[in-house]
Amino acid sequence: MQARMKSPVMVIPEAMQAMFALSKSIEGRGLSPQTVQLVHLRASQINGCSVCVDMHWRAAKQAGESDERIFAVAAWQDAPYFTDAERAALALTECVTCLADRSDPVPDAVWNEAARYYDEKALSALQISIGIINMWNRLNIPTKQVAGEWIKSQEARSWVEKHAAGH
């Protein structure tokens, strides 16, 4: 496998800095680092972004997630490993990631369930987190970035270490 080109954020480093700044903006807003990793893993599975799936299972593991929870993210609806709040976050993630798949992209029931568990700041952080991972997926997939390649870089190791520690 070979990428079509370098990642666009490697070609335009200011974009990478902006993406990292946006990611940093949600820290301490009521959304746990574990939930962020689960959301990022699920959206990346839906979108088929091998780079992000590869990265976020690793980051989830470093954040203390169990193998059972990581492996079950794709089938979270039928797995007993997730809290009601995490289920609400994952349901919202699926709706926001698949906006064009239904006439009512984010049904009130899904929104209201998420709002039960997350206050306005945390819900905002959740929405930004979902948007961020979808953006990463949309940068990686068209350019055919190769899973496992980015993780070898110093930037990736620093990112995973920083985000696994809850930053």
C-alpha cells in the first residue's frame, strides 16, 4: 500500500496546528478522554479510515481502555461494556457521522439522550470531537494514508502520549 500523497496537514503544517488547537479546545469541558477515544474509534470505523482506527485503538489502550471495550465499539449497542452516557455519545457519533443517511439526521431521541448525560459544555465538546475525527477521516481516506505509517513518526507518538494522558 502506498499513499497518494503526504497527508494534507503535513503539506500545510498550519492546518495540523489548527487541528491540534481545536482538539485541545475541548479538554476539561466535561468529556472524558476515554469517551473521546471511543467516539473517534467509532466514527473512524464507520468512515473506514484505517489510519484513525489504528491510531485510536492504540490511544484508547494507552488511556486505560480494556480490550473488550475497544473490540466491542463496532457493536456497542449489543455489548454490555458501555455506560449509558457512553452509549448516548456513541449514538450521537453515528448520527453526526452519517448525516446524509436519513431524513432526520439527528433525531430528537438521540439528541435528548445525549443531553441527559452531558451539560452544554460537554455536549459542545462532544460535537466538536465528532467533527474533528470526521475531518481527520476525510483528510486520510482520499489521500490513501497507510495505517501504521503515521504512528511511526515522532509527531504521532507525541500525540498519542499527550491524548492518552487526558490532554
